[in-house]
Amino acid sequence: MIDHVESSEFVSSFYKRFHNLDNEQRKYLRVGCGLNPANEALTSLCHRFPNLNNVEITYSGWMSKLGKQLEDPGLCVLSETCPFLTDLTLSYCTFITDAGLSCLASCSKLSSLKLNFTPRITGCGIFSIVVGCKNLKVLHLIRCLNVSNLEWLECLGRLETLEDLCVKNCRGIGEGALIKLGPTWRNIKRLQFEVDANYRYMKLYDRLAVDRWQKQWVPCESIVELSLINCIISPGRGLACILDKCKNLEKIHLDMCIGARDCDIIGLAKNSRNLRSISIRVPSDFSLPLLMENPLRLTDESLKAVAQNCTLLESVSLSFSDGEFLSLSSFSLDGILSLIKMCPLKELSLDRVCSFNNIGMEALCSADHLQTLELSGCQEISDEGLELLAHYPRLRVLRLMKCLGVTDDGFKPFIGSGKLEVLVVNDCPQ
């Protein structure tokens, strides 16, 4: 009986110590729809875990029957009870306003703020954060539709602390506005900018902003990752000015960027010798605006320049936006072969690149480093080309989608080989 009591006390003591240790050591907390009532529940959690430095609040899938969302007082609780808060993410927090963000301005250690669909936030709220949080290094704004006052950009530029900026589908922030970042450009390592595709043609560029891009030197040598989606690439305007200046660029993603020319990619390739990953999704002729006369297209000259200058390139993704209406003059097998022959590719993804055929599959036999191959809508590939995969020295991952020319017979060489670790086959009817 005594042993049983001592054992119970030991277990109780152990769990109490474990509980206290968890309270002290927990740094990360992710909460959302389960907070009910939201403000009181968050208060309790913050008191329980006093050393939190990374908090994520997400209301994805929220419905009114799940209870009220977190409101501005909840952010005041964070600022008062989490003195070590460095990273904050707010997703689908539709009741948070500028008043809530102003409470966070007292979080002196806050270095990362990510807002995803917080529709009541305006530029005033962002400005209060920038003024109060002098160590802000990461700022992500995704679908923040009412952020239009851009005074915060200039303020952020003067701080010279920002390293990671992501702006996606924020209709009040155009490419031209980013020139306001001024001196902080020299510190930015990651830049993601996405324009709402349904909005870009209606947006009028500020002539003054365009002139500033042309006249002002943009020190963007520190950029390592660059992602531009639905942007208009035009000489001397907006982000087109930095494409050939990113000397330390390692990863670039251009998705449906209208107006990109061979000279843009060639200049980038010559100056970005450390490039390891390139992803390009080309608009079709039918997706270009009617107002653009003689739209310029990317051709094999771009791919050949990348192959000749970027000897560290490991990942290539080429895609067309439309399977039925491809650009009349764009990438062909010749350009792709130059990449295969001259770069140590580990990953190759081709989507709706109809020029890639069995000859290309044969060329990949000499790609000694290739580990991942993804082919989608490549109709010229047959079983003959598929069978060559068995001769690829390091292939481990294969994804085939909508490749109408391959059948069951093409996979026979893989039976019992133990070669593949991942095999995905979707919408290949034969």
C-alpha cells in the first residue's frame, strides 16, 4: 500500500515537472477556431507559456457558429504578456483592425510579421508597426486589400533592416511603389511580388514612380530569391529594373510575367552566376492584352544564355499557361537540350512543353545528377521515351501527368528494379 502511494506521488511529481518544463520551454504556438471565447483563451495561453516567441493565429475555414474571432484586445494581450515575441502570423483574422496592430508596436523584439487576408488592415496599421518595431526583417502581406497608404514603405526603407518582403494580391501596392524602399534594397534577400491577374491591366502606373525607377540606382545585390507573378516587365519600369542587377541571385520564379524579353533573361544570366533554380511560366499569345503591340516573347536564346553562364543550375521548371494556344515563338527542344547538356540538373519540370519528345528523353540519359523528373502534358513522349528512364543513373522521383502517348508497357523496365522512390501518374488514359 505504501509502495503504491509512493509510486503515485512519483508519477504526479514527474508530470508536474514535465508540465512546468513544457510551459517554460514552449516557444511556438498555433491557434485559431478552437479559441473560445477567443480573447480570454489567448490570455490564458499567454500566461501559461511566458516564453513564446513565435505565434500563429489562423481562422481558415472559420464560420460564425464556431464562436467569435480574436479581436483587437487579443493583440493587446500578446503585446503585454509575450515580451519575447519575435514572429507573428495572422491568417483570415477578419476582425483585426489597425487599432490591434498599433498595440503590437510596443513589441520591440518583433522581427517577422505575416498577414494573410486581414481585410480591415490599412496602411496606417502597417505604419504603426514599422515605426514601433525597429528590428522588422520579414514582412508578408497577402490579400491585404485595403493597404493603400504607402508611407510605411518609405519609413521601412529608412530603417534598413528588411530582408524578406512578400506582397501578393494587394491591389493598393503596385510594382512601381517598391522604389520607395530606397536604402533598404541593399539588405533584401528574398522578394516575392504577385499582382492580381484580374487587376493588372486596369492599374495606371504613377509616372513619377516610373521616372524614379529609371533615375535611381537600386542596390539589389543581396537578393538571393526573386519571385514575380503576373507582373508587367517593361524597360525602365518597376521591377524590370532589377532583373540584371541581382549578382547573388540563386533562385528566380517568373510566372505569367508579360513583356519579359530575351535581353532580360540574358542580362540576368550573365550577372547571376550563382543561379541554382529557375522557373518560368510563359503566357500564351491569347492571354496577352490586346493593347500590347508586337508582344515580345522569350525564346531559346534565353535558355542558351542560362546554360552558358549559370554552371551551378540544379533546378529548371518551364511551363506554358495554355495547352491549346501556345506562344508562336518560344522555347523549343534545342533550348532545353542546351540546359540538359551544360548544367548539373537535379530537378527538371516541363508543363505543356509540346516540343519535348523522345529525343529529349534520350538526352536526359547523360544527365548524371538528375533525381526528379516531372512531365505534364508532354504529348510527344511515347513508351519508347519512357523506357529510357531505366537508364537514368540517379532518378528517384517521377511524376507523369496528362501524357497521352504513354501506356502500361512503358513502365515494364522499372518492374523489380527498385529504382524509383516516388512514382505519380495522373490523367494518363493509356
